[in-house]
Amino acid sequence: MDRLSRWDFYFLAALLLGVTLLVVPSLELVQYQGGLDEGFYLEYAQRVAQEGPRQAFPELGKFYAESASTTRFFPHPLRIVAVFLGAAAVRVGGPYFTSLSLLSLSAFFLLLGVTFFGSKWVFGRRTAVWTTFLLGLAPLHLAMARRALSDTLISASLLICLWSFLWACRSKKSASSRWIVIAVTYAAALLVKESAFLLLPLSLLYLGGRAWARRQPFPVWPACAVSFIPVALAGLVAVWLFGSFELVWQTLSIFHSGASANPYAQRYQEGPWIRFVVDFLLISPWSMLLYVAWMGVLLTERPPAEEVWFWSLLPVLFLAFSLFLPAGKNVRLVLFLEMPIRLCVVLFLQRLWGEGGGFWRTAAQAGVVLLVAATDLNSFYRLFVFEGIYD
């Protein structure tokens, strides 16, 4: 792994400044949807900020349950970490949608930092720079960083979980404390948004495949740390804040039934599995096409390192598991997949021209990266700033 240097922090600072200049001036053009998800997030945040979590969460749970005919189509208050951070943003910036938008932007900054340091640790500085640069200009990420929603926050949480999971798996020494940290991280993600539940089977699949490839026994304690333990921790926190298991279960049941019967989701978020792929193609065509090309390379060449397989197969597996979610096929629900897709783009370009230096090789890679970035920026302004697409 390349050592950290001041240039790493200069690069990140410049990228975050560029993202800020893209997002903040466009906030005045955002048309917030007070009657949809954004309105619920703001209401929850205001209540918790004013009343405190121990008083507000039980009341929000009862409100959600008693108004099930209307609230079941919208976010539930069991997204405790997201609501709590929203309350902190409201206390700092005031009871406005823009306060939650700035929280989304902050979560995007965290996501970019995690991506840079994580990919630098595993793949080296050059790969980290290109990947983080492309991710910083991803149109869907820039769009969600402007909204008063939780999609950017859950994306950052999922990536923190995955990079932490890889860190624990790569460590040469087995330590129970390391896996306790992983369990807490996974539990926190589950309390940001329930879609984090998909991490559990994916993590177990990786542990099982890794043990099989190395002819080692299945790691029971790590498996528990990414399955039963985080679910139990998240459940205990929810019951403690809401005051009863019955209210927690009722809230989850209402949301699950509402998500599958939501007329908005049925009209705009249904379709075959390929809808995810088509949406990614429409929003970021070059990134998706180069990712598909990279997957073709993987299938025809010698097996790569475990980490390469991990990130390359993650979009395919996560999309496959996402088909079982009740909330419909909405591309922003799989927003965090933008990171592995762009990492694979960089790996593909490095496979074409090599990872080493050389003026013409570097210029060729930079040219393709800039082309992808320019296309993404055009999509961001055309689709999300000027057209004002919300969902």
C-alpha cells in the first residue's frame, strides 16, 4: 500500500471543493417534495430535535402506526441513525429542507473520503485518484447530494461496512475485537436504512467462498458478526428507543405491506430486472458500458485477486438480491453501486494500457476518464438540475 502523503489530502480537498461548487449553487433550483419522502424526513428530524430521541421516537412510532393508511407508503421512523443525524442537521442549520440537503452533501464527502483511502489501501494511489475523481462527478451521486433524502447517507454507510469488512478479512491476525467493530458498523447501517440488510447474505457468501477457495473451515465468529449480531444490536436499539418490541414490529410490518402496494412505486418503479441496468445506462452510459467490458475481461482471463472479484461481482450480486426488496426497482436504492462500477472502469483502463507510467499511456487513460467525467456532468445538469428529476 502507498503511504499517505500531503498530496493525497490536497487531491481530496480539491475534489471536495469542486463538488461543493457543483452542488451548493444549484440548491436554490431544487424543488423539494414536502408531501413525499423529503417531507417525512424533515418532520421526523424536527420532532427529534425539539423533543429529544427518547420522547420523540415512541411518539413517531405511534403516529406511523395509527396513520398506516397514508404513512405506510413513506419512510418509517425506524431509520433511527438517519433521523438522528437529520435532527442534528436541523439543530445546526434550522428546520429547513436545505439543512437535510447539506447533510446529504456531507455524507457524500464522507463517501468520497472512504472510497479514496480504501481503494488506495488495496489498489494503490493511481487507482484511488481516478476512481474517486470519477465518483465525485457521478451524476446520480451529485443529484442525491442535493436532496433531503437518506440515499447518500446509506451509500456512505454501506461502503464503510464493506471496506471495514475487507480490512477485517485481510488482517493476518484474528481478533474478536475487530469483528465486534464490524458488527457495530453493520448494525448502524441497518438503522440508517433497511436496505443494508442485503449486506448480510453478500458478506456470508464472500466468507464462505473465501474459506472454500483456501480450503479452510468456515469462519463462524466472523459470520455471526455480519449476520445475527448486527441484527440483534439494531433490534435492541430500536426496542429501547421505541419502548416496545410490538411497536417496532408493527412499524416494520406496515412499511413492508405499504412498499409492495405503493401506487407510486407500482407506476414508476416496476419492471423486469434489466431496468436497473437501463437506468444506469441512461444516466452514466460510458461508466456502465466500460463496466460491462471489464466483466467480459474477467471471464476470459486468469482469476484476479480476491478484492478484484469482490468489487467486480458486487453490483451483479447486489442487484440480484435487490429484486427481492418490496420497494420497487428504483436506481437510487442501489446508489452505492456507483463506487464499484467506477472502480471497475479504472481497472479496465489499467488493463488496456497498464498501470505504470509513460506519457502516452497516462494521456490515453486520462482522456477516457475525462470523457466519462464530461458525459456524467452533462447528465447531472441536464437530468437533475435543469429537468429537476426527483425520483
